[in-house]
Amino acid sequence: MDADVIVIGAGICGALVADRLAATGVKVLMLEAGPRIDREHAVVQFFNAAIKVPECAYPNTAYAPHPRSEDPDFYYVQSGPDKFKSTYVRQVGGTTWHWLGTCLRLVPDDFRLATRFRRGVDWPIDYSTLEPWYGRAEDAIGVAGDSSADLGSPRSSPYPMPGIAPSYLDATVAKAFEGSGFDVRATPQGRNSVVRDERPPCCGNSSCIPVCPIQAKYDATVHVARAMRGGARLLAQCVVHRIEIGRDGNVAAIRYKRPDGSDHPATAKVYVLAAHAIEIPKLLLMSRGPNAPNGVANSSGQVGRNLMDHPIQLSWALNASPVYPYRGPFSTSGVEHTRGGDWRAMRPAFRIEIGNDGWSWPTGAPASDAHALAMKGLRGAALQKALHDRTARQIRFATLTEQLPDADNRVTPDPVERDALGLPRPRIAYRIDDYTKEGLAEARRIHAQLFERLNATEIGHKTDEDFQGAGHVMGTARMGADGKHAVVDANLRTFDHPNLFIEGSAVFPTGGAANPTLTIAALALRSVAAIRAALTA
């Protein structure tokens, strides 16, 4: 197999790059570790799942296993001291199959954390450099939002669609928050509010995580299909396990395994690694060889380091009156102005997501409520009435908290544990530091204050030790101004290998508090010109 460009990974960044390159006549081959997904089958699998976690709608194959939310030790080999709790899936379309759809931009200070607050590191680009690409990413994904809303990120172009209507729950919370200093704003989302791109508008199935049954919510299969219409080839069930480096420092070939264990080569002029922030460093470090003794793209020693997430403070309560969750997407509004401020020198940025999904996340409701009520002796109509009353009044807040890069938070190939193909499982060393814990504590304080304004009861808070994963896996192959301290440059080209590019949230030097997908897409679109230029270098 050969091509002009081989793209490893068919998630959002791989699909966008493949689409843009194929549209200009570039010969593109996409290799995806996991299978293709049938939407109808995924919906049925979700419906039948006993444990309804984000991955439950999708096959967990032996040849390309993925982690599971209910068991942080299932695929990861955890070395602590804290458990890394965020997950992903390996399949055509990647984790956008079960993302929430939140499309927030980073704020300008996120790009200059060291300069402004003496924390973390600065990005090699600033907000103004990426701003026009944010607009193009919003258009490519199809983001619904309020263009007049101030979310802390200046914009030069409108959203392509009107915003998704806030829920009744949002309106109730917003009214209670008046005068508190915490302003509720509608969340820009990668889902249709009108018919667009031959996809229907959101009709409120309330199953965004793990699967939108009608594809109103964007997922990367949209651009996989578009890339293939433009001439790109896609091979699913191809697990790339080695990158071979030539004497000239360029990538000479890659090797991939099929589910039957057979091993195959593929060659190209340029290689784009878009395989997620856990699998990317694992592959780079697995590919040690005579011309890459420390692993591919790792002369800096930064590959696999600086693993970040947005640790979540989860809190929940029973409102005094019905707010009727489960109508619309899982979240349609939040508090965003907490993502910027001088206090970031002392504690992290965060955003408060207002949930439309009752207590399903923190307590397993409504099934857990039905069990508890039945144990109290309720049966029949009395049980049904009590369950309806509780479900209608449930509110939850999830505060996504900034985490600083830490070289000791890292991903490496485990030297012992193997998957069904004999490849190393990812070994993860991870901890949340006092800076992040300050943010979690502040979030609990704010949540309690806001619940008081709602006259809520039965208030619950997760503790520091039981922080939640956001599914926002960042770092591990960061960008920077020079090859001594970073893996890729501002165009996402590796410093060590001129024909190798790395895409996705692995390249984030810091994570801010915004959900990362829109920034992933903007960086991917911006990198296409450099990839195309590398073909003629």
C-alpha cells in the first residue's frame, strides 16, 4: 500500500486533513485501528446495555481495545498515584461518536499561561493566529451558537447556524443565578439546529452520549465520507504498530496489523499521525530503532509526557420544583466567564456545565432511584409517581477544571501487559496537583452556593479523590517553539522528522478549561497547508 499521504486515525482531525488534501488531488490513504460502525446497531446496543457508559454503544474489539469508564483498569495499566479516568474509542469516526458536542474556543490567555500567570508554558501561537481557523472549524463541523454572546473569545465570523434553544432547566437555573455573579450562557454546539449538510436538526433524543440516533450531532464520519468521495481510501481494522525511520531522518514506512495478526507495510511521502493522545505516544515510543533510539519524534524526551485532562467536580441536588431534565441535549448552557481571570496565578480556570441528564451520571438514576424507592416498599402507581417526581426535579453541575502540564504525568508502552495482537497496553502515571485541587474545592463552594439559591435539597458532591474524567485527553506530544522542549512545531510538524505530522489534542501545551474538540479541528485545518508543502519539499 502506498500513497502521497498516509493518515493514521479516522477521528475528527484525521478526517478533516484527509478531506482537505483529497479535495486538491492528493493521494490519501487513511488507516483506522478499529471497525466501521453501523448507527442503528449502535443505538440498539446502547438500549440493551446494562451499564450505560459512553463506550457502551460500541464494540470493544480484542484487536483494538479501548478503555471503559466503569473500569479504569480495563485497558490502561495504571501506576498512579491517581487513576486516569478519561476514555476514548477506536473506530471509524473516533470519539466524536460519543462526544457531547460542546464547541467552545479557548480564551486568549490560554495561549500565554506562563507569560500571564507564571504557570505551565506558552503556546508557540497566540489566539489571533488561530482565530480565523476557529471560524473555519465551526463551519466544517456545523456549530450552532449565538454569535452575539460574549464567551471570552473574540470572533470575526458568525456561527453557521442559530443556537440550540436552552432548556427549561437552564431557564430555571439562570433565574436563580441572577445577581450571583455567575451568568448562564447558551453553549455553542456541534449539532444541527436546522437542516444542514443533509442532516436533520436535533429533536431532543437525549442520548448524545453515547450516540445520536439521527446524526443531528456531528461526528467525524461526515468528513471520512467526504474524503472518500474526494478520492481518499480508507482501510479500517488496521492497527499501526511501528513507524520506521530512515537514515535521513524521514519516516520511511509504517507497519500495521490486521485482526488475524498478519503484518503489512505501507509507504507514503508524508505521514500524519492522528490516533489520539494515548495511542500516539504509545506508538511513537514503541517504534524505537537504530535511527530513533529514544522513540520516534522524541529527541526532546517529551513524548508521552504532560498528560492532561479537565478533572471534573460533579455535584447534584433535588430542586424544589420540577425542572424536567432529559429534554434536549445533555447540556445546552453553562457558566463560561470563569475561564479567565487574574486568579489563574493561584487556582485554575474552569467552566460550569449545567446538566440536562438528571442524576444519571453521579448516581446512576433513574434506575438507582427506582431501586431505592422499591426498597422503601413503594410499588405500582405509588412507585411510578415517586419516581416521576424525583426525576423531574434533578439537577447536576459538572465543573471542568484546568490541569497544568506535568512531565511526570505520562503515557508509555507497558513492558509486560499486552493486548490480543501482542502489542503493549498503555501504562499511565497520573496525579492531580494542588493547583487543580484548589479549582475543585472552589467549584464545590460555588455549587453549594448556587444550590442554596435554588432552595435545593439532597445535595451531593464528589470529593477530590472521586474527581471525574472529562474525556479530554491532552498533552503527550506537545507543540512548542523549539525541538529541545517540544515534539512538534506550530504547524504540527515533528522537529525530528520533516515528513511526519501529529494532529489532535496530544499537541496541546496547556489545556485551558474549554472542551478541546473545536481547537483540535482548527489546528488540523491550519496544518493542511504545511502538509501539502511537505509533499513538494
